[in-house]
Amino acid sequence: MSAASSGVDDQLAKLVSISSDDPLAPFVLRPGKEYVFSPDGLAVIGYRVRFGVAVVGGDPVGDRGSWAACVDEFVAQMKSRRKRIAVLAAGEEARELWVRYGLASVPIGRDVVVRPEQFNLVGRKFRNVRQAIQRTKNAGVTVETYLEANVPAEVLRSLRAIVADTGRDTERGFSMILGHAFDGSQPESLVVVARDAEGRILGSHRYLRAGPADLSLDVPVRVNDSPNGLDERLIAEAVDWARKNEIERLSLAFAPFPDLYSNARKNVTERTLAALAHAFDPLIKVERLYRYLRKFHAFDQQRFVILKWHQIIPVVLALLTLEFST
């Protein structure tokens, strides 16, 4: 099926609404994707074709009981179209569905998921986060929370201007950025807004709904001169809102290669891979993201790239151009 029409949009939104414990589910709605549904219509796979590779973003979305049939249908359709298959950021459960077809799996990182009822900033390990939040309070930063449908018009205008100035809405993120920020298309999403002491809007986080009890961070936006600690403050306020509104999981992002970037002792192979990752970081810019995310001590399930090894060159080209370009 080609890119979403109005009727397909409604069906996709319904499947996102019944998903659970899947931080990537809302991003199936990212514009430009094509779709394959399970025969019963209760699950869907979103993908794009690049260099002859059909790249799936995340797991099937919808009823987990229909995931296997959805993967079967997708594989059959791609074979009939003579497309190679790859998956970016497959979860632990879905990984097994692809491996049945002779595809290999390569671990690439972990979800970062805060559970509001269990999360607090007490203790030494959260000292850096507490200090970052306190800096914003000392600077007079205040925070407001809204559902997107209720964001005041003047706030929306300011946020859209920040998005336009910084280009954050079109930043990399085939698997974890929705785009179309603050356009009203996600009325139930949580929007957390920060202002400075003079009332100027400094930035915002938008958290997308997935099922009845999950939120996932979309693109964070902020002005270039925003104070240090702004993102930590916005996250803390979002967690507090989630706790009060019976949200069970709040996804912050995806942490790439945590074992490579960690300070744990490594063997020779791991040290070599870590050195390569560091060398290429100016291009892919993920080491700083890992350093930031680890402060929350919320690493969750592992994510994988799924591929056939003899197709690695076109697959890697497809993955890189989809994830790290607009």
C-alpha cells in the first residue's frame, strides 16, 4: 500500500491507540512511509524503499497477536516486488519473527524508558540531573503543560517559529521522529513548554500517545541560547505530569551502542569498535546523545538491525540515508 490516505491515517491511528509498551509505535505515522497490514487488519508495518531495500522502522504496530501474520505478509509482498528487506530498531519480541526468514540481527542500542511511578531524583546517581534542573530554576525558568489541542495560539506561534529557525522538525529520525510538530495533528499529545523569567518561550518537548498508558518523546525544540539543563527540566515536568495522569511508561529516546560508549572494561574487539564509533561520531552524532541519556538510568529493551549479511552494503547505505538525512 502506498503512502497514507485519509482512511489509512484513521486506521493507523487506531492501531497506535491499541499498542502497548512500544515506544516507537507513534512513529509509524511519519509522513512518506508505505504500509503493509496483516490479513486481519489488526497490525501494520511502516516502511520506505531506498536503494532497492525495503526498510522497516521499528516493530509491527497494533495487536501483538497479529504481528507474525503481518511480518509474513510483508515478506511475501517484498519478495514479489524483488525488494531486499531490512529492519531498523526491531525490538526483542519482533526480532524472532524476522529471524525465522534467515535474517541476521545486530544489536544497536536500547530504549530509554522512564516509569513515572518508580522514578525519582533521589540519590547520588541522579545528582547531575538534579543540578541541571536547579540551574534552570535559579535562572527563573518556569514550565507549563498542555495537551496539544489546548495549546494557546500565541504559544503555538512561538514554537513553530523556533522549529522553523532551528530546523529541528526535519532532523534525522526515520524510526523515532514524527515531524509536523505543533500542527494540531496530534491533539492528545503532551506539550511541555519552558519560559524564561521574562516570559519568552525557550523550548518544548512533545510526547506522543501510544496506547492508553505510554508516551514517547518526539523532537525536542529549544532556542539556541536556552540555558543548560532545559531538557532535563522539561523531562522532569513531563514525568511528574505522567505520574499524575496514570501514564505507565515515558520514552525519552533510543540510546545507541550503550555497551560501546560505557566506561566498563572492554575486550580488544569492543575497544576497536568503540574507537571506530568515536571516530565516525562527527557524522552520526550519537555519542553525546548516549552520554545525556545515561544520566536517567532508564535503559530498557534492546533494539536490533535486521538484515542479510551478503546485502550489507546496500542495507547500510539505505539505513544511513534514511536515519541521518531529511
